[in-house]
Amino acid sequence: MASEIVLDREEARRIAVRAQRLDAARPEGLVPLVEHLTFLQLDPTAAIAPSADLIAYTRLGASYRPEHLAAAVESDRTLYEWKAQDDPVQPPFAMLRPVSDLALNLDRMANGPIAASWTAWLDANARFRQDVLDRLRDAGPLLSKDIPDTAEVPWQSTGWTHERNVTHMLELLQGRGVVAVAGRVGRQRTWDLAERVYPTGIEAVPEAEAAPLRDERRLRALGIARPQLVGGAGVPARVDGSDREWRVDPDAVGLPFEGRTALLSPFDRLVHDRVRSQDIFGFEYLLEMYKPAAKRRWGYFALPILHEDRLVGKLDAAADRKRGVLRLDAVHEDAPLGPSARDEVDAAIDDLAAWLGLAVERP
């Protein structure tokens, strides 16, 4: 059994920041970045910019453009969109993943567990399933609205998918690796047969071997994580002042660190695990977009502020594209920042606005 590594909080924070490519050594290239991070989460909220774009910009800088992401998915086929239906450590949102890791998901796609209610619905709609596949084979890629709904048994749900039979069928078939997202028209996905979207000749890694490899990649991207998020990857670690169990990437320990200031998406993986954020960074955060305005502490889509190796506050801002401004409502400092740190936060705001093509409107 590997020996436990003891870390102070500063080293734990620096390991996490470096692992997420948020230190001063910026990465080069979108696809290598996603290969390291393992995925970019897609979320339609664009109070400032779509989350995947904001996460890429925060790391790559102003050289990154949203069209780079679209090209990687639609023409270069170096990234693919897939939502795992059986992964307890990732949220139920679509992810853009590197094709170089596709082999690690093919067996899970084809043979992974699926909810009994979904299996029963697929069995009851065998003809509908074949109709969808035939339609895609003949005319794909297609928007879901261009595929006839021939379901024998409508999908019953208390959520947004209630009786959205075509969309539900496509997403289930995507989860099984039978169909795939070929691209997007605005926010709407276009669908095609997976064999026409994914590269050919990729041999699936058996799930028993693939699962620990995915855990290792996830820990490499996080640096330090709770065991339930990374399995047995890395080595056990103890962080001074924390009574939790941790796993750490041993190759990430003891490296030099040079930080910078960055404005993070609320879905950024540096802050996604709120337990880790609170325990290691001492950072309290909650996405408040679903709260009534009067009950928000930090704002509708407040951006966590990273300065060096600390999470120091939240930026309450919104992109008003009609007026051509990035409107700043507040900069919430968790503790008072010094003049130098404030200047760096202001510079990061100016840089973000310039990347968005907007002027800064300060209160």
C-alpha cells in the first residue's frame, strides 16, 4: 500500500490549481487542454458566456474563440459530445470529451447499466427505435424536430422530457453509443449514426480496465480529490487541518508554482466539488441563478475569483450584448484584498470584456 502523503493547505491548493491548468503556465491548444481536463461541461446558461467557452478562455486566454470548439466537434472530429448515463461522479449534463479517450468509454456505452424504466420503454418502442435509426441512416444528420415521432408508448416523466419521445429516444441511443451528436445549429443538436460521427477502427478497452484508467485521468485533472470521485487512483493524502480522506496525484506534489488571477465559470472543476472548495480553499459558493433575486448573496451567475492559489471572492456581472457592455454589479471580496490584488482582478475583468467584445460598465 502506498504511503500517505501529508500536505499543508497551501500545497494542496497549489496542486489543485496547477492540475486544472489555472497557474501562470497557460496551456497551448484546445484539444490538448480537453485531453488533460478529460471533458468540458456543456451548459446553455450564457449570462456572460457559455460555460465550455468560459472554461477554455480562462485557461487558453484571448487566443481562444468559440468557433474553435465548434470546429473540433463538427469538422475536425477531435472532440465528441456524450452524456454518461451511469457515472455517479459526473453531473447529468452533456460533456465534450476528447476522441483520444473514446476507447475508454465504448464498452461502457454498449454494455453499461441503464435504468430499468428506460430499458422497458426501449423494449416497448422497438419499432420506433428502428424508425429513428432508419431516418438518420437515410437523411442524417438531423435535428430532433425533423425526425417523426412514431412512438407506440409515449415517455412518461415529471420532468422536461415528458412525451418528448424523439429527444428521449435519441439521448438513450446516444448513451448506448448507437447515435451521436454531429454538431449544433445554435443550441439545437444535430444527430446522426455514431458510425458516421466517431472515428472507425477504435478498439474498446474492456470496462474493467477502462474504469481505473478514467479514475487516473480524472485525478490528474483534479490533482487532489476525495476518494469517491477518483476511486483508488493516486495515493492517500492527509491535508493539515482536514479530517477528510484524500487521494493525490503523486507526480503533482512538490512542483514549483506561479499563480495568476482568473475569473471562473460557476461550473469550473476547480470549484465544482463544493466540499473540497470549502475544506481546502475555505471558499463558500453556491450558484444562485435558481434563487429569487432578493435571496441572492452574490448574484445570478457570480464568477468565482481565483488569485494566485486562493479563491478570494465572486464577481457579479452580466454581458449586455444589446448595449455592448459587460455590466459589473459587484465584486464580492471574501476578505479585503490589497491594492495589487484588486488591480489584478480589475485587469482580469478588462481582459474578459475585451475577449467578449464588450466595454466594461462599472457601478
